[in-house]
Amino acid sequence: MNHGKSMLIKALLLFPVIWIVLTGFNQVTFVDATIVAVILYVVAYIGDMLVVRNAGNTIGTIGDLILGTLVIWFTLVLLGYNNVMGEAIAAALILTAGEYFYHKWLINNLFQETEVPSPNV
């Protein structure tokens, strides 16, 4: 299982979106946006490995929308930002669009190579 490549693709999807949405359109500092991105990256990657593998792309994508919104919002609140639900939803919606295609790639590339063929009985 090549986690390095899948982690790089996830990072290239997630970090720019968080940086652009939170710092470019809102008053979140780059450092705080990076903290949000790192936390979301770790939680979402673990979720992808568990949920997408077992439940599929649709459930994984819906889960990413909910998870992304909650993690971004909660982390920003912990960092001292107020009234940030709109920013959390906007970032999560953009990420979810990309996550759909990322999950398809995971299913076709990463998860396929780890499947063990069942013996013919």
C-alpha cells in the first residue's frame, strides 16, 4: 500500500483550499489556517482509510462534508475566531468536490492493490 502518494495527493488538494478560503477571503492568519489544515488532514486521511475502504465513495464523500465542516469550524473557534460557520461550510463544500475524485482514485489505485483474492472453493 503506497500511502506516500495518496497522502501527497490529499495534501495538494486540502492545503491550498484551506489557505485560499480562510486567508484569502477571510481574516484568518496563515499560521492559523495551516493549523486547521494539518488537523483536518490527519483526521480526514484516517477517515478515508476507514470509511471509503469499507463504505464506498458516496458515504465517504458525505462524511467528508460533515467532518470537514465540523473540524474547520471547531478548530477556528478554539483558535479564537467567532462566527466562522460560513467559512467552514464554504471550505468543506469545495474540499468535498475534490474528495469525490480523490476517493475514486483511492478505490481504483490504493485499495485495489491491497485486496487479497479469495480462494476458489
